Amino acid sequence: MDATNILPILKKRLAFLSGGKDRRSGLILTIPLCTEQTSMEELSSTLDYLLGIPSDKCKARGFTVIVDGRKSQWNIVKTVVLMLQNVIPAEVSLVCVVKPDEFWDKKVTHFCFWKEKDRLGFEVILVSANKLTRYIEPCQLTDEFGGSLVYDHIDWVNKRLVFEKFTKESSSLLDELVVINDSEKSSQLDKERPPDCNFLPSLDPETVLQTGHELLSELQQRRFNGAEGGGVAWSPMDDELLAQPQVMKLLDSLREQYTKYQEVCRQRSKRSQLEDIQTKVMQVVNWLEGPGTEQLRTQWGIGDSIRASQALQQKHEEIESQHSEWFAVYVELNQQIAALLSAGDEEDLVELKGLQQQLSDVCYRQASQLESRQNVLQSAHEFHGTAQDLSQQLDGLLGMLCADVAPADGAAIQQTLKHLEEKLKSVDGALVGLREKGQVLMDQMSNQTSWSYGKDVPIDNKDNVDHIQGVMEDMQLRKQRCEDMVDVRRLKMLQMVQLFKCEEDASQAVEWLGELLDALLKTHIRLGDDSQETKVLLEKHKKFVDVAQSTYDYGRQLLQATVVLCQSLRCSTRSSGDTLPRLNRVWKQFTVTTEERVHRLEMACCFHTAAEKGDLPVEVEQETYEEVETVGKALLDRLTVPVIFPDGIPLISRCDRIPSISVVLCLVQPY
């Protein structure tokens, strides 16, 4: 009977072997009755199971049965005692019925057992719990009877389950291993008989051995009751109840057969691995030379745009993903072959090396084609990306060239011109990069080959090359058109710079003339103290007028150039504005003023010349005086007359030289 069959009954603790012993070294069997009705059938099953545990030697020493009736009725106790006669009549030496202190009628109970003594075959005594030590040592009694023996029933049940499971599994496994090993030995003797590789043990030998070692270790340490502290508790599963030699013998036999089985498995694994390697190698080779090569053979385009090249890259990644699965199988197979080569038999070496070489050649060749294709697609993606960027730059440059230019000043024109030059330089660099990437792509395609039926077959890339060259030529033409437009725009912008410069310089010429006019009116007022000084002033005045004339002519030329540039630029909205009227007005004012200045200097020169004729006859001197007086008065009158500008604005001339002229007139008067 196995514990698993009556596990619910065992857990009820209707009876148990605590591991304690009486003074005759007989085992103590305890039947703890409770207030509830005890099933005699379950108790009988429990006793049958417990009595099957001890060895025959242990049974020969007899049992001492403790029937704990303190919580039960007398009729139940009596039934249990009578049942012992049917279950274990020969093994029972003594039955100790633990009675309550004041419950049963002593005479009745004692008389009943005394009458049945000869028929029962064993002695039955009624004893209180505190007097049980008269028959059994306290160290052999559990705590419920005042003893010190530690017993955990649930732990005992669990350990019993472990033992029975190990015994059952190890015996079954041992039989299976013997059959497997014998079958393998027979197949080795008979080469034509294939081994039965499908016959495997139903249990894991490692697990069973581990369970057995743990069980043996616990048996040897006597820890089945989970005792705490330094004391060691007796257990019904020690070497007297569950012989350690039985476990050790099973373990030894199991280890021996398992060692043989491991060798059998190693030989099986070697044969199976070799066959599996051969099958997988052919699978890898057949796929790579078949569907794998066909996939690559049909994928040689480069696309006509960056989106098309991305789609081709995605398709190639899917192809690579499928190849990666087979390459992973190749790596695994290569490792397995290497392991077999390092520990294989001589008869397997040649076959393994041939498989390894065949597999490596096919895989490396296919990987090379995948890498070459990936490089081509990557270069194509970069080429189309550069072409797209260049096209966008050319579109942007063309947009700038087609837009109207309306800068506010020359600085804005210079900034726009600089930006235009930078754009053109960027386009030049992008075009150079496009040519380089196109050349790299064509070189890579020229080196591509396809593996078909064991031979390298060149690939026709004429359409791809024509597409690349067509893209580069188209970009070159667009760039050339933009360059021509840039030249036109550059010329126009330079003309606009000149236009702004001319307008600015013309305004500057007007300012200069104004400054010269102001200087003429404010500082050019002296007429000289003698004829020589007046002539010098007159000469300086002529040079001053020449400078002003040059300034006026320069301003006129600038304004004429402005008109020409506006006509060239078709800039009808721009004109010289008020610059020309201002220039003419200032120049007219300057002309009137300088003419007046010349007249005054000439009159002053005549005056001083006449005044300087002092050593002349009296009649001549009289005439000279009259001449000097006439000229002097005319000069004085002119100095007092204001200069009237053409626009009617009067300018009062300074007359600080009038006293000097008057003095001269007085000096030259004849006595």
C-alpha cells in the first residue's frame, strides 16, 4: 500500500509511529482518539499501512500501543482495542489505554479487559497520562503525554511521500535503463540492426538521483522531524524503519545504469547529430543556390529617385532577413562540425571536412553578393539623395533669379549679391559631389557578378549607367542655365550699385558746391591792399572757380550716368529726383556770386593801379586823381549793392573794405 492511496486518511493522524521505543526496544504505536466519531475502516487502513513500514527484525521485538482515550468514550476505546487483535495480534506486546482522570468506572473497564486477556493475546492496562512513564521512558514519549520526543505528523507524511516516490521512480527507471542499455549493446553487435533511438526513459535520471541523494542525506542526518536546537529527534523513518542500505543500493544501481545510459546517449547523439548536420547542410546549400540566388538575380535595379531606392533597400532588407536565418543555421552547423572534428572518429573526419568546406564556400559567396548589392543600393540612395538636394538648391536659386530685385541701397545689393554667390558656390559643390557619387556607383556596379549554376555571370547594368549619366547631365545643364542667369543678375546688380553710387556722389557734389558757395560768401571778401595783392587774390579766385566748375561737371556727369543706368535697368520708377535742380540752383548761385567777386576784384585792381601812379606831372596827377576817385567811388557803390540770386534772394555783400578805399582816396588827393 502506498501513502498516496490513503493520503487524506494519513493526514487525519488516526495513528502514527512517533519513532519512540519502549524498554524492550519495541516501537511505540500511538492511536490518538478524539471526541468525534472515529472511522474504524480508516483506522484499520492506517494501521495496515503503518505496520508495513518496519522491517521484520523490528516487528519481532513487538509493539507497544498507546490508545489515547482521554477525549473519547469507553465503547470506542474498547472497539479499537478489540480491533488490534485482528490487525496486529502477534506483534502487539502491550496496550496502554490512557484514561481520563475521573470518567470511566474502573471496575467495569478493568474487569472487561481482564476477561478478554487470554483471547486478545496481549496485555491491556489502563493508565493515566502522568503515570505512563512507568512503562515508557519520557524521552520516548511525545509532548502530548508529557514526553520530550519531537514529532511532526505532517512532516512525516511529506517525507514518507518523498521516500515512496523515490523508491517507485528509481525502481521503474532502473528497469527502463537496463532495457535501453541492453538494446543498444545488441544493436552494436548486430550492425545491420538499427538501434531503437525512440526508446527513452520515462523519468529524468538526474532528477531521480538528486531526489535520492537528498533523501539519503536527510536519513543520515535524522532530520525528518524538523527538530530545532541541538537535540536529535528519533524518527519512524530512520535506518530501523526505512533502511538506508535500500536507498544506497538503489542509488548505486541507478548511477551504474545511468552512466551506461549516458554513453548510449552520447553515441546516439553523435550519430543523430551527424545525420542532422548532413541534412541541414544540404538544406542550407540547396536554398542558397536555389531560391536565395534567384532572389538576388532578379534584384539589380537602383531606382530612379530616392523613394524608389528606399523601396529597393527595404526589399533587399527582407532578402537579407531571409538569408540571415540560413546564415544563423550555417554558424550553428559550423560550430557543431568543429566540435565533432575536435572529438570525432577518423572515419568521420573526411566527411565532416567536406561538408564544412562546401557549406563555407556557398555561404561566403552568397554573403559577398548580398554585401555587394547592399553597397550598390546604399550608393544609389546617396546618389539620388544628392541629386534631390541639388535639384532643390537649383530650384531655390532659380526662384531667387526670377524674383524682382528692389533693394533699398547699395549695402542691400551687396548682401543679396553675396548670398547669390554663396548659393552658386553651394550648387557647384553639390554638383561635384553628385559626380563623385555617380562615379562610385558606376564603379560598384561594374564589379557586380551573379552566381548562376556554379558560374559567375556578368550583370547588364546599361540602363542603370544611362540613368546615372542622364541625371548628371541634366543637373549640369540646369546648373549652366542658372550660371548664365546669375551672370545677368550679377551685371544688373552691379549696375544698380553704380546707380546708387552715382546718386550718392551726385548728392555729395551738390553738398560740395554748397560748401564752396558758403566759403565764397563768407571768407572770400578781401580785395587786397595794393594791385599786386589784388592780382594774387584774382588768380586764387580763378583757381577756386575751376574747382567749383570741376565739381559741377562731375555732378552733371554722375546724373547723366544715373539716367543711362536707369534706362539700362528699365527702372522707370527711379530718377535723379531733386538732385539736378538742386545742383543747377547751387551752381547758378555760385556763378552769380563768383562773377560779382571777379568784377569787384577787377575794379579793385584798377583802383590800386591808378592810385599807385604818384610821380607824375601835376596836370597828369590831376587826371590820375580824378580817375582814382571815379574808380574808387564806383567800387564803393558796387560794394554797397547786394548780390541778387537768380531766384530773387538778396545777399548783402560785406563792406569791410570800404574804409580802406576811402583812405586811399584821401591819400591820392592833390594838394
